[in-house]
Amino acid sequence: MFSRELVVLPSDVSCLGIIKLRNLLNYFQDTASIAVQDIEGTTTELIAKGYAWVLTKYEIEFLERLPALDEKFFIKTFHDPNHAYNSLRVFQVFNSNNNLIAWAKTSWLLLDLAAGRPVKPAVHLPELLTRDSQEIAPEFKDIPKMPDEFNEISQQVCFHDLDYNSHVNNAVYFEWVFEATPLDLMTHELKSVYANFRSGVKAGENVKIQIARTNSDNNIFLYNILRENVIKPSATFMCCWK
């Protein structure tokens, strides 16, 4: 298991004094890259080899308060590339008292850029099998279908929403969903998030975000993120708030 020690910096925190969700997710992604950098190289080196990682699923649960300004915390991660075309990775967040305060499970595809299709990570990057690899259960929680009645807002893709591949970075989607939630975010906090990513949003596009409460619990919301003139969502989310 790869471990990384971090400190919450002033640029990391929200007005509530704890680390922003977007910043935490970016730390997850950076930690994963650092953990395998001597195997697959940096992001630019991996792309030069003709490959890129694409996120498809995300689950996060928050167990205790997230780290606050100036606090130390630890991100630990391991992965399981033995799921055919899917490679799974788990992240665990520990506070300075070594208490588990959050965890996430993700699913990735290794894309062959020339062919434009996914390939098996265990075949094309076999060294991954020898580094911080542990068995991970492949099941992810199903996200219910959006009901017929929902609210809708528009979201413009901004320059700084884009990553190295000129697609919207995965952490930005979470921020869109966070801001679109019709709750007082000063008094509510996230308990869990579930996300499915189906296609990328690119520079210059506008998206629609559909939001609906579930029938079972008023603090559980569903979200669809749709590109203009596209029927199927680019991403779907379910967030549980407390």
C-alpha cells in the first residue's frame, strides 16, 4: 500500500475551514500517479507511450470530519488491475490520530490512444501487478434512474475546468454537482457520493445538470450531466447529505 503525508494548505480549504472536495479528489488522483510513476512514467510519458487512464466509476464515503487548515493527513492507496479491462483503485484518508475519516473506490480504463479503445492493463502494463496490488471487490452501487420530474440548470465549461487532455477533469464534475444541490451547504455536509462517467465533456461546450430528490429520502439527490443536443448523460451522480 502506498502512503503519502500531506498538510491542508490555505488554498485547500473552504469557508468552513476544511479541505474542499475538489482539492481532496485532486490529491487522490495525484497520489495514484505518484504511486506508479516509476512503472508507467509521468502523465506526459504515459501519453507518449500511447496510453491514457479514463475514469468510469467513483464511490466516496465520509466517516468523520475532513482535515482542517494546517492539519496533517494521510492518503493511502492500492489497486487491483485484474478485472479484465477495468483497473480498480481504493483511496483511504487518515487523520493525524490514524483514524480512517474517508475512503473511495474507483474504476479506470486504460485507453489505447491510437486505436481509440480500452486495453487490458495487466497485459499492456504488467508491472502494475507487482506494485501495491490487493484484491478489490468489483461491485459498485447502482445509481437509480432520474425520475420524470426534476429541476435543471445550465453550466458553462470554463478554461480551468479542463485537464491535460482538454476534457473536463473528473473533480470538476463533483464541484458542479455540489454547487447545484438545492440545500444550504453551510448547514449540510456530504455523507457519500456515487458517480458513473460515460463520456467526456470538452472545451467550449455547455452542459445541463438535472437534479431530483429521491422518493425515499429528501436528503438523497440524483444528478444527470448532459452535453448539449445529447440524450444520454455524460455522467450520473447520487449524493447523500446529512
